[in-house]
Amino acid sequence: MAYTPGRSATRVLAAAAAVLTAAALAACGTDPATPAAVPATSAAAAPTEAAPPVLGKLRGYSTVKELTETADLVARGQVEAAGLRVDEVLRAADGVSVKVGDRIALTGLNGKVVDMQHMSKLEPGQTVVLYLAQADGGAFSTLTGDFGVFDVTGSDDQAAATTRSQTMAVTGLLAEDPAAAGKGFRTTLAQLRAVAARS
């Protein structure tokens, strides 16, 4: 069967998109404590009974509500060299006992572990709201890279909360807005708190 140049180009682009999507998800890693650059072996790839709980949370999110409902912990705080100093707990799932003043370890963000692909670097001193999944050993990782990161300016209700990434970002609070895709999302700390209170 002969291929026309138009069909070949379409197939090549579709295959490239599939490979890039698979690479991005693989870069998120199945083991948050392992750098994405470490190749998997057949033994490491075999499923185990002690799979980290973050596995089911590696996906895109359309709304703040989805992020909140999926997260084990939603916290506002200040980034430190080894993780996050928690200044406010917006929401904690059952079994997560983090309180104001705690310092929590963040996998892949502390300079000691290679940051995963498509995850920006959190620098000490930054104020953020993080949507986190609890990993093995009590550490936390953001939900699907930058989807789980909001930069915050201020701490009162009207403080601006802006998605770290324009492309890996939600498009609305409670409902998806397809027109906002790829433009990032900006809201207030009060609105993030209100969504967390409902979840």
C-alpha cells in the first residue's frame, strides 16, 4: 500500500505526539524518590504490592476542585532547601497529620534529587500553595509536576495565587474553561481556601 506525503506526515506527527506524551508521563516517574533519568530495569518495572500511592495521581487536571479532591495535602508555605515549611493547611486527607509549623520533605524539589521533566524548580524563599500526594517514607510530591504548584503573593484572602505553568495548569475553580487552556490560571487565596473547605 502506497503512502501519500500528507498521510505520512500526519502519521509521523501523531506518533511523535504519542511518544512525547508517554515520555512526559514516564518523566513523572512511578517512584517519586527515583530520578526520572534512571533507566528502569525489567526487575524494577515488575509490579509490586508496595506501589506508591502517587501512581494514580499522575494525570492532567482541569479544575482546582479536581486537584483538591485528589491531593492528600493542600498546603500554603515557604519553600526551604529541604522542602516546605507549612504556614497553613488548606486541606488534609484522612491519615495525613501535617500541621502549621511542620516542615515536610518534597521529593524531586530539594536539589538533592534530579527534578523531574516538566517540573519547575522550587527555590528557597518562594511562597506557594502546593497540591501534594504523599509518597513512601512520609515525603510529598506535587500532583503531576507543575499542575500542583500555585505561586502566592501575600497571605490575606485577596493574595494572588497563580499557576506556576501556563500549559500544565487548571482552567477553572469548579468548572473547566476550555478557552483558558494554555494561558495559565490566576485566582485568589480566598478562592483556593473556599474550594478546599468544600472538599
